Amino acid sequence: EAQVTQNPRYLITVTGKKLTVTCSQNMNHEYMSWYRQDPGLGLRQIYYSMNVEVTDKGDVPEGYKVSRKEKRNFPLILESPSPNQTSLYFCASSYSLRSSYNEQFFGPGTRLTVL
Amino acid sequence: AQKVTQAQTEISVVEKEDVTLDCVYETRDTTYYLFWYKQPPSGELVFLIRRNSFDEQNEISGRYSWNFQKSTSSFNFTITASQVVDSAVYFCALSSSGSARQLTFGSGTQLTVLP
């Protein structure tokens, strides 16, 4: 089944404790992206990757890191989480964004709480 | 820069009523794509429709219909004979050729359908 998976789905952590949220897609998509969803703000892009070893900042990259060593995986790293990073996070992928026609497939979301 | 505005934060209707969700967008590009996503209480994002800027034909899919008007930069979504299962947050989103990396979301409309 074609899908985007994220782990963990739920995470409660404390300020400053490094964490990684994994994202994996099985559709051989070139493009992957991370979004955060906050009430009243919709989804905002954190980072995106056009292909392996190619990443770039979205609208709200501060406090996050990403890497794209393999085509299928795009982990989101919070080196020193803070309470303002408490949010619902979505990973997405699409075949290519050379054409913005391509629909983005979203993972199930990761609900992160930073105490 | 591109922007999507969903002015209706919350809408509440009684089952079987028709409801229209508004979406107004801004972009300088002549080629762009508009999307609607549904987010049910379970949290996942469900793709509903994609429309490109060159196709102003309205679309109907069962009880769902979409009205795209370039003259007013709007892409409104109507649910006919609403059902309780339609209760969800609905997001309108925009992807422009000039910023193909990015899917810009509106802030979402929470639709509640009462029995």
C-alpha cells in the first residue's frame, strides 16, 4: 500500500531533550516536506527536500534540522525542543515538484508535547 | 509571496443543510494549483480535489462541488445535504509555479454538522 509513515505518532518530552521524528514513504517520491499545524494558523512548512542530499528551509525552520540521506526517509530533528514546538507535525511527499500539479501525500501526523 | 485566506473559522449547520466554505487566494503567478483537504477528528489529512489555474470549470463529486472563479480569486467548496460525517476541519491550499516547492495552506474552517 502506498503510504507515508511517521513515528512516533504521539510524544511527550521535556525541554532540551533531543528527539527525532521519522518519516518514510514507499512511493519513490523525490519531494518530501515537513509541516507543523497550530490552531488558527493552518499548516506551515518547516523544511523540504527536492531529492537526496537536497534540503531547504520552509517558512518556520528555526529550532529544527532535517536530513535526506536516502530517498525514502526524511527525519525531523529537534536538537533542543522548547514548549513553543508543541504542535501537530505532518510529513508529506510527492513525485516531484518540478510540476506543482503533483498532489502531496501526507503522513498520519505526530502530536508532540514539550513540557 | 502567496497567501490563502479562509475567513470562516467555524461553521455549524444542521444535518441536510447545504454549506459553503470560502477560500480566497493571492498569487502573482499565472500558473498555479488549488487544493482542498479534509481533516476529520482522527487527524489525518484527506485530499479532496485539485484544480489548475487554467481550468475554471466547476466540479461536482457526489455531494461535493467546487466553484473556481479567477475574477475574484476564490475557490469555494459546497457540501450539499450535509451529514454528520462531514464534520471536520477543511483546508484550502495553493501551490504556484513560481514557488513550486511550497504548498501554502489557509488557516482552515471547522465545520460541525449537528444531527
